Amino acid sequence: MSAAYPFSALVGQEDLRLALLLNAVSPAVGGVLVRGEKGTAKSTAVRALSALLPDVPVIPGCRFSCDPGAPDTACPDGPHDAGTGGTARPARMVELPVGASEDRLVGALDIERALADGVKAFEPGLLAAANRGILYVDEVNLLHDHLIDLLLDAAAMGASHVEREGVSVRHAARFLLVGTMNPEEGELRPQLLDRFGLTVEVAASRETDERVEVVRRRLAYDADPDAFAARWAPEEEALRERTAAARELLPQVRLGDAALRQIAATCAAFEVDGMRADIVMARTATALAAWAGRTVVLAEDVRRAALLALPHRRRRNPFDAPGLDEGKLDETLERERGEDDDPDPDGPDGGGQPPRGGPDTGHTDSGPDGASDNGPDIGPADGPGTDAAPENGAGTPATEGRAPDGRPPSAAGEPYRTRPLTVPGTGEGAAGRRSRARTAYGRTTGARRPESTLTTLHLAATVRAAAPYQRARGRTGAGLVVRRDDLRQAVREGREGNLVLFVVDASGSMAARQRMGAVKGAVLSLLLDAYQRRDKVGLITFRGRDAELALPPTSSVDAGAARLERLPTGGRTPLAAGLLKAHEVLRVERLRDASRRPLLVVVTDGRATGGPEPVALAARAARLLSAAGVASVVVDCESGPVRLGLAGALARELGAIAVTLGELRADTVSALVKDVRRAA
């Protein structure tokens, strides 16, 4: 097996390296969430970190890596006697794949043996394998929320609990949690973001010299991994020694009242919810002092801790960009600065200079190639989300999103809570919160024979299946004699996420400033609703001569909001082109993911102009979508005292429901329901 890429050979990415090292020094910090565009060495850095961790003493044969000096009293492989001889092994890095099941994560109980023999036969999962090591989750934003909740609960409590039909197993699960994600593929909920201790944004360097050095080192590693690792061995050893020294120093670090006041004032100034941010900042600042070789936390530690621990906690909705106003941060710290928060680093409380090896602010190390491995800081302006402006409907680039007459695009109205829009019937798609579906979680609606491994037992159905054969099986005692053929899997019904494809009319008939602002506000509200219901979204716009796929189907609703903000208007209304483009997009998506049912949302006033027989062509395109079984909603944007009812006619061709902009609001629907009830 070839050597892993050395941690000390990484170029740039100061915040990423520092956040990982701080968690290695103090796992109580709570893990790291690494956000960034693809190809920025996120996974490489995490895998390289495991080589810097000290060896772990374990009890031989214990599948849960119990410490021989302090074995877990509840270990399923126990009991272990204190003082049992142990062996040392390297710290593990366990990877959780995106498609993992709950049993793969937390472990599986053999329900058949538990019912028939009363034996807790437990097969450990990835949480047990990661105990006292690193648990790495790539693309954590693509995991189901239920799995993320289990993962973060175990990380917070240091233990995993597995319960199946009254049978319970608990084991230790203390690990350094590292997750990576590409925001373009969707965001984590703010509640889940808050559970990660630190978050860093990474982006590829825009400096030519640094990019050259990255490529040079990578090619050298690919050519001979072992020789490359040997060249960097002295730097790796220095970094490993510094990490171990910081761990030993950590209990001696003093967090004074002045530093605590700065932490509390900072969290209050940025209006961070709850108290977790204060605690994480305190632990991070303490780890920073230990990493620098000091026994006192300074104001600079508090500032750096804030930059790592707060940006993701200020996000209130998916359209808020994570970040922190550093000017406001400096003002807050200066206002709370006390007299004794800045002792002499060389004095008795200071602890001297930081040991060699590892990233320090403003410090540059040179690797064996003689090149600096600490590149310039990458600012938010170089990060993800700087998409090019979309093309207009005529196929020519839209100048900064402006309409052909040079006017800037209309601003979207304030988002609001929308009425629930669902796909009829019962699906089997990815778990979410929109339409009815047969899922792994939800209320139990029936039972069936398990197709493979039993995951959720339907106890009553299992007992009914086994009961007629008890005498033939020689039952004599109180226990039920259960065979594998008796086991029944619970069938559950919950909610699924759908593909919500927006088809938005951006033609001249929609170009009235007030109307387009209301339309954008409605679509923005539906995007927010899609985010809350765990949908994928896509955006098609039509204007001029053609339709454009402005946003291919994605889980990133904030990308949809960004496209919507730059949407120009004007020109004719090629309604048929928009509907045909929707039919083609949905056809391709059905091949990619047949279980995710689509919901088509057409936002238009129903007019069709341009080309021969535009109205008839639009009607044929609508019937094509209806024949394909696509569930649709038409949002009627027509306004004024005289209405033509064209959007209603389009809805009839689509087999869709039609709602006005006013009826889209949940509060309007609630008021109508109350009026009907009062009249009754």
C-alpha cells in the first residue's frame, strides 16, 4: 500500500490546515466542516491528518477500541478488567459513504436471535470503527438528515445507542468528525451547521506560483508516493511532535475572565443563537493558545477562534451567505479588551515561542523543495458562487443581467410562506418533506416479507406469522419459537423530496416592474419552500425567441435564487419553447433518477407569441407533458381589471391546478378556509 499524501506538503489552505490541527489538539472543539468548490484538496487534507495523530492503545480483540487504562463499562464486547494488557495501533480514519444505511452507520442487531434466543447479537457499524479516531464524511450535505442527526448526536454525546423493538445496545463513539461539502450541490440546514464546531471555506488559489507548486508536488507524489513521503518525513515528524506537545499543554492553558468576556460579547454582537458558539469559541481559543505553546489565551486567539467558529452560525436561511464582518469583530474585541488579557508571551504565563512545524498566522515554512507551502490567504471574493451571468432568451450574453433596453433586473419581493404543493399519489423517492411516499422512516402502514436484510421489524406481524406453528416447533416454555421465514419488515409511509422544476415567463408581457418583482418574490418563496422540504430544483426561463435552462436540477436552492436575481426580462413570449424545454429536462432527469417524481411549476400570464400558431403549439407542448404524467401547477401572473384567463386554459391542457399570486400565499389560503368555516 502506497504512502498517504503528507499533511505538511499541502500548499496554502491555511484555515483548513489550522482547523484540522486544532481538532487534533482538542477533539472537544467539535469537528470541522470544510466547504468549498471541487478540486481544492479537501479530502486529501483530511486523509493526511490521521498520520499526525498519536497511536491509540486498545484492548486486543475489542471491536470498539476500548482503552486498556479506562475500558468502557458498557462495551458490548466487555466486561474488560481495568489494567488489561493492551496493544498500540495507529489512529483510524473511517469514511462514511454517501449511500450508507442507518445500520451501516450505527450497527445492526440480529432481531431473529434476539427474539428466539434472547441474545443481543450486535454487528458494529462505522461509529464503532471510528471510536478514538477520525470519522470522515465526504459530501455530508448529500446525506439524509436522519443520518446526519444520528452522526452529530453520537459526536456530541461520545456514545452511540442502537434500539430495535425494545432491544438496546450502547457503546462509546468518541471521534474527530470532519465533513466536506460543495455548496453548489446544496446546503445543510442551519440547525445541522451549528453542530459542527468549526467551518472553513476553501477555494483554489488564483496565484500562478502557488498553483504551479500544487501541480508540481502532486505530480511528484503520483510518480513515487513512497519517495515523496520520505522527502517530507522530517516536516511530518515535526508537526506530529508539535501536535503531541500541544495536547500535553492543553490542560494547563488558562482562559481568563477578560477572554471569556470577549467571547461572550462577540457572540452577542453577531446575534448567534444559543450558547454552543460561546463554548466552541472558548475551546478553540484554548486550543490555539496550546498550539502556539502558551498557557494563557490572548485576544488574538479569541479573534481567530471567532473567524473559525462563527461564520456558519450566522446563517438564518439558505439565501444568506456565510461570513463575518471583521471590522465589527475588531470593534467588539477592542471594546471588551481588559488590562490583563495581553500578558508578555515571554513571561512566566506566556509559555515561550511556538514550537516548529505547522501553520501559523503570518509564518511561512519552506518544504524540502525550497518552495513556500503557505500561500496567501484566499478571500471570500475568490470562493464559490461567482457564476457567470446567464444568457438572455435571444442567445446573446445579457450584460450584467440587464434587459435589452438597458434596465437593471427587477428586485424580488420579500419571500413568504407558500401553500403546500404536492405530487399526487404515493412515491418511493428520496426521503424529504413534500409528497407522500413509502420510506424507511415515518408511520407504519403495513408489513411485508423482507427482501434482503431486515431493517425495521413489524413485531405484531411477526408474532402473527409465528404463532400457528408453535406446537409443531416443539415450544414448551414461555419464549416464542421464531424462524427467519416468520420475520416481517415494517412498511412505512412518510414524505419524499421531489424535483421542482420552475418554468418562468421572462417576456415583455411580464416586464412591468411591479409585476416582475412580485413574480420573483413568489418564485423565491417557492425556492425557500423547496429548501425546507429537501427538494431538488431547476429553473427554465423563456423570452425572446427561445427558452434557456438557467439552472440545471440541483440541491442548491441558493444557486436558484442567484439566477433569479439576475433574470432579465423583455421580448416575445415563446411559451411552447419553455414547455418543450421542461419536457426534455424531465426526460433526462427521469433516466438519472427514476424514483424522484417531478413537480412542474409554470409561472406565466398564459400569453404565447412569436412564430407560427404560438397558441396551438403551446397547447400541444402542454398535452405532451400531461401525457407523460408530470404533475404541474400554473401560477397565474395576470393582473388588472380585465383578465383573459389564458393561464387557466394552459392549466387545463396540462391537467394542472392554477393558482394566482395571491392564492399562493399560505396566509391567504388560511383566511379563505376560515371564511368558509364561518359561512358554514
